[in-house]
Amino acid sequence: DAKTTQPNSMESNEEEPVHLPCNHSTISGTDYIHWYRQLPSQGPEYVIHGLTSNVNNRMASLAIAEDRKSSTLILHRATLRDAAVYYCILRESSNDYKLSFGAGTTVTVRA
Amino acid sequence: DAGVTQSPTHLIKTRGQQVTLRCSPKSGHDTVSWYQQALGQGPQFIFQYYEEEERQRGNFPDRFSGHQFPNYSSELNVNALLLGDSALYLCASSSGLAGTSGELFFGEGSRLTVL
């Protein structure tokens, strides 16, 4: 049973921002929002995570709605290397390894 | 610093056989979890090991079993292989049960084909 809902696919031009939405209307107060991405022929790679406040790191930004029922992963300047499947995942705590990946959003970046 | 390494990278088995997949976690990591990824789908959690014990388990039958060794490396065993077991098997490592962000580091996986 999926806990998050993401669009199947998104396209972007190189060096333009990409906004990847994720709906998680049944999120509980203790669930963290995690994002992973999977490049072709590789294992998933951690991108970012947050609880309530917006988060930034070298890879991306995570914007979390005030009611926490949705979030958006922002890639500020897409490169060809960002073409991947992006997964939005709810995680109860750092002790929770039962990550439910879902189908994710396939991001295509046009040169 | 080597990341998560898995072996073999590819293997082919026939129905009814048994398979063992191996994983060495990232240096400094003591927790290993295994995922199954069928073609075109997201990874599905199989189980997680910490301190040589299975701590959490997903919805997989008992044909799927594992082990963690004192050096934190791990094995995934699948008995009585079915065609539906064909998938990419991913190992992920992390540090500790609590006190960290719990970021998972994944290997590149072992591609199993069952004929």
C-alpha cells in the first residue's frame, strides 16, 4: 500500500529547475520525508530528507507544505546526470528500514 | 573508501535451485538491509540485519533468509527459486540503529535471472 503519490514522469531542459511533487496525505507526525534517486544501472542514492522545515543540501532542496501532506523536491539546475527515477518515501525514524519505494518519478533531461 | 559491494553482479539459475548473494557494507557501517527490485518497479524491502540478527522483515516468504557475519557483511539466500524471483537484489548499509539520519547507501545490486 503506497504511502506517497508521485507523477510517473517529468521532463526538463538542461540547466533549468525541476520541481518534483509528492503527495503524502496520510503522513503521521513522526514520519520523515526522504528522497532517493536511482540512475540507470545503479542502486538508489540518497538525496535529501526533512521533517517539517525546508531543507537544502548540495544536491537539492526540499520544500515541505505547512500541513506536511505534500512536499516538493527541487533540483535547481538540472544536468544530464540528474536523469533518474526519483523516489519520495516516508520513514518513521532512522530505525525504520522498511522503506516503501513505490514507482517513483522518471525524470528526463533534454540537452 | 569502498562503498557497498555486492557479488555476483549477474547470475542465472533454474527453477528449484538455491542462490546465495553477498554484500559488504560501506566502511564503518554495521546495519545491512536487502531489497528486491523487479523490472520497472521500485525496490521492495526484504529484511534488515543488525548485530547478526534479523531485526525487521518485509512481506517475503521463508524461502528468503539471510545472515550477518561479525565483520558486518551479509548474505541473502533464496531457496526453491521461482521464475518470479528474477530481479535485481540490492543491499543497503547504514550506521547504527539510532542517533544518525539513517541514510542508506546502496550497492549496484546482483541481477538474478531464473529460467
